[in-house]
Amino acid sequence: MGISPLNPTFETASPRFQLDAAVAEYAEILRKHYWALEGSMEDVRAVAGQVSGLLPGDRDVTEFLQLVTQAAGLASQK
């Protein structure tokens, strides 16, 4: 049996893929795009936090997590 190039779940995908997906979801939520209507900043923050643990010390991940945390706080104030 050969090795599949596809991961069976999002959680088993590479941390960079997970980060890219979180960044894309973040952008779509900010745009209030149709495809992100059921998404939330809390979901994005959870993924960013998980990726932060997988890529410790990565400044891009740390900065993104801070941005998402700020955006989540602002969204909860509305």
C-alpha cells in the first residue's frame, strides 16, 4: 500500500497548511464573505494557538495570533 499525499484530517496537515487556512479564514471573516458566515474569530484563534504550539518562536505565527486575539476582542464588544 502506497503513502497517500493527502492528510485524512485538518489536524494532521502540516502546521504551515493549518496556518495558511487560518489566515484565509480570518480574511474572509473580516470581509464578511458568504463562505465565512459560519466561521468565527474564536475558531481562527484556536487554530492559530494550536499552530503556535507546533511552531514555537515563529514570529509570523505569534503576530497573527495577536491580531486574531485583538479582532476577537473587538468583535465581542459589538
